[in-house]
Amino acid sequence: MLKKLAGQTATYGLSSIIARLIGNLLLPLQTGKLSLHDFSVLSEALSYAALLSVLFPLGLETALFRFSNEIPEQKVETENRIISFQMLTAVLLCPLSFVFLHWRMPSLSGSDILILTSTLVLDSILGIFLASLRNSQKSLQFLKVRIVSIALNIALNLFFLSGWEAASALNPLGINYQLILWINFACSLLSFLPLTKLIYGYQWVINSALNKKVLAFSIPIVGIGLVGVSNDILGRIWLEALCPPGFYPGISNENLIGIYSGAAKIAVFINLGIQAYRYAADPFFFSFKDRKDTAFYMSSSFTWFVAAGLLTLVAIKANLGLILSIFLRKPEFALGMDAIFILLLANFLFGVYYNLSFWYKFSGRTWWGTIISFSGLAINAVMNYLLVPKLGMTGAALSLLICYSFMCLASWFLGKTAFPVAWAYGKTGILFFTALFLCWIPEMVPVSGMYSLLVGIAIPLVYGGIIFLVQKDQFRRHAV
């Protein structure tokens, strides 16, 4: 069973990892071509869009996995009903999101906001069709859609940010944040092309009784998602207001949003595997949640998840200087270096929380997830208020780390009785503290030049060897 999960994670992960990698590979192009002001405006607009991107899907992807598998004979019909509900809610939410964005960012023009909201509508509808593919385990078709979107993103960014005459002639906007918003819209629209056959076979069906059941299940998940994104963007948005003027000499508070967002984008590298795992794990575990060995497979997959996530963390920390020099071209971005490792660790803990949260999804008590998430958001807000005025961007990162630490502990404690799982505490503890020690080595033994490259290669290899020793029984079991 774990081989099956690993295979699906690899397939879904390929597209997810490539998409995130391309996004980060395009980061130096955007930070190099856009002014710091334009990059800050873009970062703030996309932060609010990220918040709305949780509201638009309305938690219906998880609901599709849950309800379509209850009666296998009605799977297709149930999927059609939930897809129809998704399309309806996306259109209804469009004017509300327009008003919200105009309130939060009055500097944006009406056309800018319209492009943002239209992109959100398209992405939510695309997402529910992709959920249908995942639910049917059509991973290759899923991969095809994702690759088309990725290829378009690369091509359009390279073309319009290249400075070529042909690109300039076709671009009335100029090289600014508006151009990136239009590129994102075009990618979302054209990503539907590989889904033509699936969309053609879809039937519009609205079922009020099912919609009520779906909403009761999914609204708490929306709350959880909204809080999760709020936690992620809270530090960025509040920096301008909470950081004392002149805290960073020569840098305006408005531009701190762009600098901190650049640091957060580097930290997002660790989310590559987390996103891939989430794509595969939701439909995988829901498909056999009532089996007696579900808890065993959850524990085993969690240990592998921890190992892979910490290996990524160690590799990024060991090569952080090189990564910064490649991806964040403007010298001002170096001010966010101290926050990056803290954000990496915080993002890893969010992945841990995801693994520890299946108990309330399985039991239907998703309101517990809402309570935990809102409590975490409150802690994040209070810690930002206390730490940002004293520590600046580092304070914002620490606030997020404290928030996710609390959420992990709360979900673990509450889940012990609701859905007991024999987590491998010894193995995960060894992996965690060994990773922290290896991340500490470059700080204590600073090197430069060729030696830094060698250290950047050696430390992840050493940690890979430690993973092998800790998990050698698992290697033997799956080798048989």
C-alpha cells in the first residue's frame, strides 16, 4: 500500500514540484526586471489572492473525495453534482472578491482586480476537475494538465520579460506587476485545453440535499484553509504597519512586503514535497479509512514524510548562500536571510500538522480543525504584535513558527483518542534533532568558495545516510 502511495505521490509530485520550481526559477527574472515597488505590490496582491483562492474552492475537493466514495455505484453522478456546485459558487463569489480586493488594495485599478478575480474563478473550476481526475486515479491525465500550465507559465514569462522588441510590441502594459497578473490569467484559461474531453462528458446537476451535506462537511475545511493562508500572509501584510519606520535603514516599510515575500518564496521550496504528498494522500487514505491497518500505514507514511521534509530543509540550509545569490538578485533581499531558516522550519511543521489532522476528517468532526486553526491564527497575530516591532522580519517568521508548533501539538493531543495512531516517536525524534544539528554546522564553521560547495553537497548526503540507518528496516521490508 505504501508503494502505491509513494507512486501516486511521485506522479502528482512531479507536476507540483516542477510547477513550484519553475515559479522559483522565474523568481530571479521577476525580481531582476520588476522594480522593488512593483514586486511588493505584486506580492501583496497575490497574498490576498491566495487568501481568496481558499474561499473559492469552498473545500469541495475534499468533499468530492469523501462523498463520491460513499456509494461507488453513484460515484460519477455525485462528482457531477459537486462539480456543478463548485462552478455555481465560484461565479457567485466573484463580485464579493472584487469588493474585498478594492477595499484592501484601492491602488489597484478595476481591470487589475477583474483579472485577479477571473483568475480565481478559473482556478477553482480547474481544481475541481483535477480533483475528479485524482479521485479516479488518472494521474497521467492530471500530469498532462499541470505540464501544459507550467509550460505556458515559462513561455509567457520568458517572452514578455525578455525585453525583446517583439515582446514589447505585443505588451501595452510595460514590465510591471500588471503584466504578471495577465500572464497568470492566460495560463489559467489555457490550462482547460487538455480537459476538453472530461468537460464534454460532464453533466450539470444541482442537488440541494447533497449540497447541504457537502457544505456542513466543507465549510469547516474552508475555515481551516483560510486560517492557514492567513497565517502565511499575516506577517507580510502586517510588516508595513508593525515594523518601526527606519528599522531597516534605507528601506521603506512598504517595500518590506516584497523583501519578506522573497524570503518566503525561498522557504516555499520545502513545500514542494508537502504539496505532492497532499495531492496523493487525501484520496488515498479516504479510500480505505475504515480498514484496520489504516493507522499503521499512516504512521509509516508519516515517518517517510518527516525524513523527506527534513532532508529538503537540510539541503536548503546547507546551500542557502548560493540559493540567495541565484534567486534574489537585488541586494535588499539579503535583509530577509535570517527569516528564511525559521520559515523553512515553520513550513515543515505545517506539513506535520497536515499529517496529524486526518483524525477529524475521518470522524467528520472538521469543526475541531477550525478551532485549532483559529487558535493558531490568534497566537500568530499576538506574536506578530509583540515580536515584529522588536525583531522585524525575523519576528514575523518566529510568530509563524510558534503558531504551527501549537497547531501540531493540539492536533496530536486531541487525535490520540479520536483516531489512535502509533507514531514512531523515536525515529522521528532522531531525524528531527539530527537535522537541526546539521543545519547548525554551517553557522559554527563558516566556509567560502569551493569549500562551501563541498559542504553544501556533503551535509545532505550525510543526512541521507542517517535516514537510511534509521529506516533500514523499512528499506529491507520493501526490498523483499
